[in-house]
Amino acid sequence: MSVMTGVQVWEGLVALEQEPTRLAETLDGLCTRWAKGVGAVALTVPPLLPVADLAVLDVYRNFPQLALVSSALDVDTVGAGQLEQEAVAGRFAPGSLRPAGLALPSSACYGVYLHYRHRQVPQDGELVTLLGQCFRNEDHFDGLRRLKAFRMREVVALGTPEQATAHLDRSARFLDALAGAIGLPLERRAASDPFYDRSGARAAFQQMVPVKHEYVYKGMAIASVNTHHAFFGERCSIALSGGGPVSTSCVGFGIERWLHALADHFDGDWSQAQDAVEKAGTSLA
């Protein structure tokens, strides 16, 4: 179990007491206010998504090691006594589970693209924001830095390539301004996500044009800006009203990772971190 005042972490799961909870709410409120200020509308997506739908997005081709799925107990085949024994032992055997048709998504934005599937987006584009619960089967867990379940505030653009690029530019300016107002030293680094087929022109294009930039605190990415070009528009048949698939881009804020960075930067003083974020919110208003 990780030790940090007001924080308990065990097996990649976290519980936050009053002070870090308040700080998380303040930070998320600041990001949400910015999102609404640039025209984003709020969206809520399901915490579980169909495995078959995520397969269309190449999730299990690109990130199989991160996948967590949800099943039900096969109570018709396995007796209640055996299920109880397995529960007491801490895990259910594979033979006690029904096939898993639902998944716990590793990224919040997947639900957005599936929500817009087979729909049209106005030619002037759309912006949506959501707070998603994300789940990842990491190879190890490390306090608030690397969790099995965590929250991600995302702002997603759907529109023309120019609109998707404009969203990335706005998001980068906001991240720079937010970090500067808090006094949090962040480094912007090019990264990659395999949102493209691993062969052919798309793979070559990704090598030439970065599709992801991370904002890093002491080696830990706490936010990112991502362009997907027309990948999700094509896979989900999301069209522009004027024709052709939408392009998409998103900015993501990892709430718990921000908490770790703030706690580290302010030497574990939640009150000082709270004051800094509140002052940043005032200066950015």
C-alpha cells in the first residue's frame, strides 16, 4: 500500500480523503470551465463498452496487454458453494465465468466515437467534454502515478482536419497557461499511439507526423494532446454534413496523476496545492 497523506492505494486502486478529493474537484472544475468556454458540451458515456465495438477501433490489436473485461458468474453451471469458496479465496476460476462481452475501457474517448457512430456532424464541427473512468491492466502499479482505475477529463473535437488541429492548438495553449499559473514545471514531449494500421501508408505517415504530445512532470505524463486524423471517423462511420469522414482530436487530463504531481511539487501540502490551483483558476478566468 502506498503512503501519502489523505491517499490510500492498494493493488492499483485508490481512495482519496477530503483534501485530495477537494483538489481533484477543483482541478477538474477548472478544466471543465475552460472546455465549456471554448464551446464544448457535456457528455456522459457508459462505464462499460461492448468488446465487439472496441475491436472495431483496433483496441485489442494495439493494446491487448492493457485490456480488462467484465464477465458474469455462471451460476447455472457452477454451484453456489463453489462460487462462495472461490470468492473467499479472492478470485473466480475461468470455468466459473460466462464469456466476457463487455469491457472496461482503457481510454475515455472511445465512448465518444461509439456514441457518434453512424451519425453526421455539422460542418462547423462539435466539441464534447466528459470525465471518464479508465481501466488498464498495467504490468505494475505505482501509487497515483500508475493505477488500475483512474479518471480522465477529456475534451474531444469532431470536425474537419482544420477544426481538429485548431482544438489541439487551443488545448496546448491552455495546458501551458494552466501549468504556468500553478507554477508546475511541465515538459512537452512527442509520443505515439498506434491509432493507425501497422502497415502501408498510414504507418509511414505516423512515423513522419507525431499524433500525440505528452505534458510530462518528472518523467510522468499528466496530460496529452492527440490527433487521430480520420481514423475514428472512418471506423465509426461518422460523417461531416458536407461529406467525408470526420477528423478527431482530443486533450486528456489524468486527474490522479495531476494530484501526484501537485502533491510532489508542493511537498505533500494539499492546502498549498489547493491555493495554487484556485489562484490559477482566478487568473485564467
